[in-house]
Amino acid sequence: MFHMQIGQPKLNWTLLVPANPSQAPVPRNSHTSVVEGDNLYVLGGQDDENNKLEDLWQFNIATKTWT
């Protein structure tokens, strides 16, 4: 996952490596995500086998942790 800084003279992309990768959600597609403050929320989607996911995840950008 990457974080993009906007408003700089040049766009800056930073790789976000989770502090707790074993607690990260499964890879998915067709999900919804939104950023609010320092948090990224990921809702639902489908896994690699097209199973419907109905979970909600929070990634704290400052601490780089999933909950």
C-alpha cells in the first residue's frame, strides 16, 4: 500500500509497510475504502476466489497498524 502526499511541489509516494502484517486483511478487490484523519477504512469486497467479504478493517496511517 502506498501513501501519496498532495500539495507538495512534487507528488511524493511512500510505501506503507504494516507494523503487524500477520493481522492484515486478506487481499481483495471490489471493496470500498475511505480515509478519515489518520485512518484508512476498508469495507467488504471479494477475495481471490470471488467469495463475498463483509468485513470492516481500519489501518492507522500514523502507527501503520491494522485493526
